[in-house]
Amino acid sequence: MRARMAIILAVGLVGLSGAGPAAATPRSAAYRSATPVIDWSNEARRAIVPVTAGPENFGNKFPVEGAVYMGIVHAAIYDAAVAIEGGYRPYAIRLTAPAGTSAPAAIATAAYDTLTGLQPQLGVQQSTLDDFYTGYLADIANGSGKANGIAVGRRVAAAVLARRANDGRDSNPTVADLNPPAPAPGVWQPDTTKPVLGLRLPGIRPLALPSADRFRLPAPYRLTSRAYARDVNGVERLGRVDSTARTPEQTSEALFWTDHDLRQWNDGLLRLATDPRRPLDLVQTARMLAMAHVAGGDAMIACFDTKYRYWFWRPYQAIPGADTDGNPDTVADPGWRPLGTTPNFPEYPSAHACHSAGVVAALDAFFGTDKVSFSLDSRVTGTTREYARLRDVVADVNQARVLVGFHFFTSDEQGAGLGRRVGDYVVGHDFQPVC
């Protein structure tokens, strides 16, 4: 197909076996190919992630907000798949597609209409999405199956967009609107030469959680505590740009995770879907992706609710300012700089840990086990990291954010705990089998 991406692999029509997700019985006699779900998951990523994360991308969202958009689009893809195959509770609208409905037409239209409705600010880049959709439909034979698929996709997208109407995504709060505390030791001060990121996240209505503050974390450690001193001294030693304590392997680990989070995760999830050891069908692939991305999106919203509640300072501020923290076990180092360029938003908790743990919690629930071999790649380092267990990904992220000098280790642990609670909530309330 001329519209298909070269990297996409077709999935055979096979059943699931061994340790894996519990499969509901589809209405069709044979499992349907997951290819349209994979195609449009990949296209959603391209339309959301900016070109700075790879030349194939044409979106404009940085990872934090992009996670919310990915969750919404994948919920639409899921509802279209469920309308065709049945077996699971829908996210936004309950439909039963006529027999013979084209899954590629339904999935493509649900994704395309949702992306277009969510991102009018794509501007001239909209033509890239338009061309992909037009070419994709042209490769589907005309007839009632195609027409019904388009109709199903349009109804799904309309329902998803209606559910997300006035959800806060289009608000533009300033720093002052979020009531920052007065400057003081422990209070993060934004870099005024760069845009402050994530300001709208605390005000976005979650995709599945009842509220952004449902799992709000307690305050960070007191500056005078021994635990805080341990955190400061750890990142001061390992996270500095010229650290002699950090090994070359640890430097690679640190930089690996500075790639665009959503690009890394979505490519990894698509590899999971096409793994020949446990290939997934249409509805199972759509369900896995929706669970993971909705959990990841809500984890980001919950994370930034906590970040902008406490406004905790970053290591690049805390270490040079250690002579003001009142802690005898920390020592100021005015020349300290982190290995990577620190994102311009508060430190506590780690957004990367929140997001990764939310995704992992969803995958753990989907597969019914933590023992899922998994790989992620980084275009920053040009390397691939292999994991034998899902939990190993979170442990890797937690350590990497200290090694790169962005976070205190406690912030990573707390962020991972928050993400896990969000993920558990999402999979416990949405995307469940029909009883």
C-alpha cells in the first residue's frame, strides 16, 4: 500500500497463547489483523511529536502535553476496534458495526478525525495528515464495508471529541495564574529566557481519573532533613556534567532517556504488538495501546498537578544554593551544572518517572504479568536497551534522571509511585471486558 509506512509490520491472524492478556471472543470467526491499528498509532505519533524528535514527525507537542493527546487518539482507535470486534466496554461511545465493516476505514477515520479535531493548530502541517488519510482510504476497496467503516470512525471521533470539549487543553495560563510561592530556598525559579512548560497540565480534565489531584503527593522532604541531603549529594556527585563518578555506561543511560518520551514509548509498544512470540489481533492491539496511553496521559496530568502545587527547586538551583538551605550536610557548589539541559518546570516529582510507571502499570495489567521482554531505543544515543521485566524500565528511568542531573532520586521514586497508582486506576475503571 502506498499509504503504509515502511516500518510497519503486518500481524498474522493467530490466537494468543501462553502467559498473555485475557482475550474476549470477537464476533468474527478469525482474529483480524492489527495492521490498521499499528498504522494509525504510528501516524498519530507523527502528527503529535515534533520534527525535533525525528524527521518523519510533523506535530508540535512536547512530551508532557503530547501524552494527553496520544491518550485521546488511542481511545478513539480503541472504540472503533471495539465497534467492529466487540468484547470490551467502549471508552466514549457504544456502537455495533455492521457485518463486513472495513476495519482499516473505521480505524483510519476515527484517528484522522480525532487528530484533526484536537489539533487545529497543525496549520500547514495538516496537509501531511490529510495526504496520509486520503492515500490510506484510496487503498481500501470501495463498497458498503468501506462506507460503513468511515461512518463508524466518524461517529467514534465525534463522541471522543465531544467528551473532551472544553477540557482545558486550549487554555493558556501564565506562571502567575498558578499562584507560585515567593522566591525562597527550595522554591523553583523559572528560566525567564525560555518558555515555561506544562502550565496548562494541572487544569486539563483527566482522561480517566476523577480529578487531577486524585493521587496528589505529599510535600517533598524538608530542606533540613537527612533524606534531602542524601538526595542533593547523590545528584551532585553523579549528575554533574563533568562527573568522574559516573561511568561511561551510566552516561549513556542518562542520555538515552533524553529522547522524546512519546516517540520512544510508542515505537516500543508497536514492537510489543508485533512480537511473534505473542502477536496481538486488532482489538487487543487497540486495547493495549489505549490502556498504556490513557494511563500515561493521566499520569502526566497528575504529575504536573503535584509539580505546580509545591514548585520544588531543581538540582541546578539547589546545589549552587546549598548555602541557603539550612542543612549542615549540603555544601554549595556555584559551578555545578547538570549533564543535560534541564526542562523548564518544577522538579518534584519526576515527569518521566510518572509517565513511564503509568504506562508500565497498564502493560502489567494487560499482559497479566511483569515478565514481559521489551526493548526501547534512543535516537540520542543510537542504542537499544533490552528489559526482561516491565519494572526494569521504571528502575532504569529513575536512575537515569539522577545521572543526567535533572532530579533527586526521591522525586523519581515518588513519581513512579504516582504513575503506578494512576495506571492501576485507569485499568481498573476503563477498557474492561464485557461481562
